[in-house]
Amino acid sequence: MANIAYIPGDGIGEEVTSQGIKVLEYLDGAYNLGLKFEKFDLGAERYLKTGDILPIAVLNKLETFDSIYLGAVGDPRVEPGVLEKGILLKLRFYFDQYVNLRPIKLYKEEFSPLKGKGLEDIDFTVVRENTEGIYAGIGGFLKKDTPDEVATQEMISTRKGVDRVIKYAFEYAQKFGREPKLTVCDKSNVLTYAHNLWQRSFKEMGKNYPEVEQNHFLVDAMTMKMVRNPEIFDVVVTCNIFGDIITDLGAELQGGMGMAVSGNINPDSISMFEPVHGSAPDIAGQNIANPLAAVLAAGMMLRELGYGNLTPKVEAAVKSALENNMVTADQGGDLNTDEVGDYLVKTLKSNE
Amino acid sequence: MANIAYIPGDGIGEEVTSQGIKVLEYLDGAYNLGLKFEKFDLGAERYLKTGDILPIAVLNKLETFDSIYLGAVGDPRVEPGVLEKGILLKLRFYFDQYVNLRPIKLYKEEFSPLKGKGLEDIDFTVVRENTEGIYAGIGGFLKKDTPDEVATQEMISTRKGVDRVIKYAFEYAQKFGREPKLTVCDKSNVLTYAHNLWQRSFKEMGKNYPEVEQNHFLVDAMTMKMVRNPEIFDVVVTCNIFGDIITDLGAELQGGMGMAVSGNINPDSISMFEPVHGSAPDIAGQNIANPLAAVLAAGMMLRELGYGNLTPKVEAAVKSALENNMVTADQGGDLNTDEVGDYLVKTLKSNE
Ligand SMILES: CC(C)[C@H](C(=O)O)[C@@H](O)C(=O)O
Ligand SMILES: CC(C)[C@H](C(=O)O)[C@@H](O)C(=O)O
């Protein structure tokens, strides 16, 4: 039993998440999950028509659901940042989704821009802190628009906020890690307050997980290692802004936005799952957008809803689509968006 | 005429910069430059013996020089960060070296971790702001070491500080850019104060440089583009912390720390040049460290001292060393550190 709030959003959001819904509806029928969907029309259309971004009445309604499935937000007619901040960041903060879970997994060797790295080499998960740090939105201007202007932006780390995400990362490494190994990525040699707290939290929490190997990279060295030796990573935990950066770098290592998935998780409340790509207004409405990331996001959501046994099935279907070239043009295939979804359902059926 | 303060520093610092000095001394003789060197023993030894990191008397002395040539600082016997902050960051701030210039240039195709990218594809320059942002060192703790602890770290951007580095970047693009094109890299969709100032400064300054193509990447998208399409970049300007991250990523694209060079520049005062690599204590004293980055740093310094015609000669000698495999073991050769330096001098001589 699960009630899923479904926010297709802007641009290609509706097309790609329709395939995710198609897959979920199939699994619902086949395994009797009791999934229910309700659609919410948040996004550019609504904003342009009514001025509403995310009214409190909608937030209150969303609170009654088990999970949120989101397409993409962003529209050329709206100033950049307005919808991303007003919907995406707002939901993350409102539901205190303190974990941003970003698997970096190469599904097909030729997708990777890196020489000599195979599927086993690019396979790790980033646990990004998702509710604080420099995303707090706190700061200001002094003497704005004068030559003496000063602008400040506050990075705030709380012990509670850092402890809980590091704990989640340790537990995740224990459950799903290969080795298991947890790497903390920070800039503690320069951010001697905010990331000193990260260091202390990591070391203290680490004592409870002696079976998890523990190491540390400064963020600059981290990006180097990610392109030179991605195979050394298993699970990585990091702050909000560094997580933003290294997960996108990671997405490129796995073949770009076509495959990148993001789970915004509050283990005790309502989580939200989305493909990482944007709304791609230039190709919207043509039934050519690649739905694989949206489908993988739906697969990740199943795990959070307690159907973790189905997540690998979804991943296997995606893998099969890639191996058999049953994909959209951006990945070298000649199917349209809908047909990829149909193929995935067919594959799930025959793998049952 | 130029007086150069020479700080070999720790570990391999002395060995690699000796080769830089060797090259500089040769050019000094051949072209009658009038270079003078004075050595300063800053680093771990001095700190451990005397407790001094960078005494004010030394700073005052350094002020009388034209340029600083630095090896590397860092030692396993000293808590990480102490020497880096006490020497490297201190010098950057004290001499207001507001530009960190980091060329990302691939010298040998096989060095790059990227598939199908050649020498023409990986060739751009990052201009990193070097004196403010989240490196300000400002912040604090509330209720430290309690479960309610809050740690803050302030990112501070000033209009003056941002304007001057963006101006430098535009001028640099004009003088040395290929297209010329200047990309600004920020996170203005989230850092709505500090990076809003960056956006306004970039747009306004840009009006003075209509012949320079201008574009913008959010830092997360930037790292993706750097590994997928590095060829689209010419000159990039960014804040201190993002500069730290993307220049190290860039260093890896050009073959890692063996080739990465950093100029800390105050165009009106004393600049400092250094290889980016660390002190590598594990291989120190064995005459096996790769001196090419240190030599390229010396070459970059020559340009700042007004001998810009010699900089390409140094780069050509390094290129020749790589083409003829006259390099150290880390780059597949079998020369020692000294011998690489000798080869470079010989090459410069025969190219005269
Ligand atoms: C759209 C933007 C605000 C967002 C972020 O910076 O977190 C995005 O880049 C992401 O990673 O989900
Ligand atoms: C050593 C460290 C303080 C320094 C920095 O973060 O600036 C280094 O990474 C660099 O890029 O020169």
C-alpha cells in the first residue's frame, strides 16, 4: 500500500515520468502492491497562469502521501532559479529530506568518457547532505550596487544535521556497500569551522561502524580521483554544495544526464524521487526524450516504499534496454519515449 | 632585472624547484636578464625547530622582492593545514594575490584520462579568485561539542574583489584567449547573494569587452562539461572555492599533478608561482620527483617579470622532454630529477 504524489512538472517531465508510472503500474498489478497515484500540476504553467509556485494548501496535501515522484522543473519563460528553488529546494527543505542519494553507476561501457574504465570501475553512491550548508539561503548585501558592495552567504552546519546524514551513510554502506567503505569528502583544511564539525562528526560516528573502512578526501583531490580512479569509491558522504558538484561530475562519468537518478530522502517521512536531468524544453512534446533516468528513479522509490526486491528488477530491465539498443536517439537507439517504456514493461514481464 | 625570493619548502620541494632554478639561471645567462635569487627556509623544518611559520620579519623582507618561487609545503609531522594555511594562504592574502592562474593544457595525449580528446581539446585557463569568498576564514561555533552545535562559515564577496578578478580574466582572454571567450562559473541559482554579485559584476564588466564571447555555467554543469567537452572552454573565471575544485579536476584532465602549475598573481605587486603538487614526503630526497610542473611554474613567472617571450621557450622544452621520453618514472621515463633539468637546459640551448 502506498500513495504516490506525482508531479510531472515542466517540459519533458510528463513524457519521461509517464514511462516510470507505466512501469510502476505494471509492477503494482503483477505483485499486488496497492500503489495509488495522484497528479499535481506544479510547475511553469501553473506559475505563469496563477502566480502560484507551491501553495501551502498543496504542501499540506502532499503531507498525506507516502512518496513524491517528480519529473523536472524549469521553463525558459520563467527566470532561472525561481521554479528550482520554489519547488525542488522547497520540497527538500519542507519535508526535511536530509539525504540526497545519488548512485553513480555505469550501465554501458561506451557511455563513459573515461579511458579504460568498465562497469565494475564506475559504481559507487554519493550521500549528499540535502538540507543545510551553504544552501541555507542566509546572507545579504551591504551597500548593494555601489563599488563598496559586500555580499555574504552563510554556510551553516549543525551537529544534528551532519550526524544524521553521516549515520545514514554508514548504515547505507553497511547494507549496500561492496567493501564496505565510506569516504567523507570535505574541505576541512580551509573551512575550519563548518567542515571541522564534519570531521569530528565523521570520526565519532565512525567508531560505531568498525567494520566499515573509513577514509577522507578533500574535495579538490576528490574530483581528481573520481576521473582517475573511480573504482576506489564505494559510498561517499559530503556536504550539500560539494555533493551538488561531485554528483553531477559522477553523472557524467556514468554517461550523462540520461542515466542519473536522485532520491531526496527523509527515512522517517516523505521522500521524493526524480531524474536529475532538466525539463529540456527544446525537445518537449516530441516523444523523443530518454525516459531511463525517470524509470530508475521510480525503481529507487520502490525501495524506499518497502519493495526493495523490485528495485533490482527495474535496473535489470534498464540494463536490458541498453544492451539490446531499445533506447532513444540520444543513446544511439531509434525508439521513441513511449516505446522504451513498453519495452521495459515487456522485459519485466518476461523476467518475472 | 628581478629579485626572486625562492622558497623550496618541504619534501620534494627543493629537488623540483632546483630544476626550475637551473632553467632560470641558464636563461638569465643566455638572455642577460639580471635575475637574483635568495633562498628562504620556510616550511616544516623551521616550524618544528623554532615554532615559526611565517614571521613578520620574513614577510617584510619578502616585500622587497619582485616575485616568489615556491616549491611545496606540507609534512606528515605537522598537523594537516597548518603549513598550507600558515604559508601558502598567508602569502596569497598578505600580498593580495587576487588571481590564481591555472592553465589546463594537455601536453601528451596519453596523459589524459578522457577518451578521444587530443591536445587541442584540453587547452584552457582558469582564473580563480584568490583572496576572498569562503576562504575568508570567518566563522565560528555555537555550543561546540554539544549535540546542539552549530558551525558557520562565511562566504564573502566584495564588488571590488570580484570586479578586479573578472576584469583580469577579460583582459587575459583578450591577450591570450583563442576565440576569445570567457566563461563565468558560479552557483548563482542557489547562492543568491554572493553569486548574484558575481553575475552582476560579470554582466557589467562584460559590456567593456564586446569582442570577448561571454557565457555562463553553473558549477555542477561545469564539471560535467569539463569531462565531456573540454574543448568548449577558453578562459574561465570563478570564485575561490569553485576554482579550487575545477582547477584540480582540470589538472587531472591534463595528466595529473605532474603537469599542473599555479600562479598567484597581484599584477601591481609581488606574485608567487608554484607547482600544484604537494611535498610528496614518501619520495623526497631520492632525486626521482618529476620537476616539470616546477619548471613550468618558473616559466610562468618569467612572463610576470616581463620576459614573456621566454615562457613559450620553457613550454617547448617541456614538450620536447615529453615527446622524447626524457622524463621521470611517474611519466614513463627513466631519468632522475636532475637529469630532466639538464635535458631541459640542453634543449633550451639548442633551440636558442
Ligand atoms: C536545481 C538546483 C537548485 C539543484 C541543486 O543545486 O541542488 C540541482 O542542481 C540538483 O543537484 O538537484
Ligand atoms: C593547500 C590548499 C589550502 C590550497 C587551496 O585550497 O587553495 C590548494 O588546494 C590549492 O589549490 O592551491
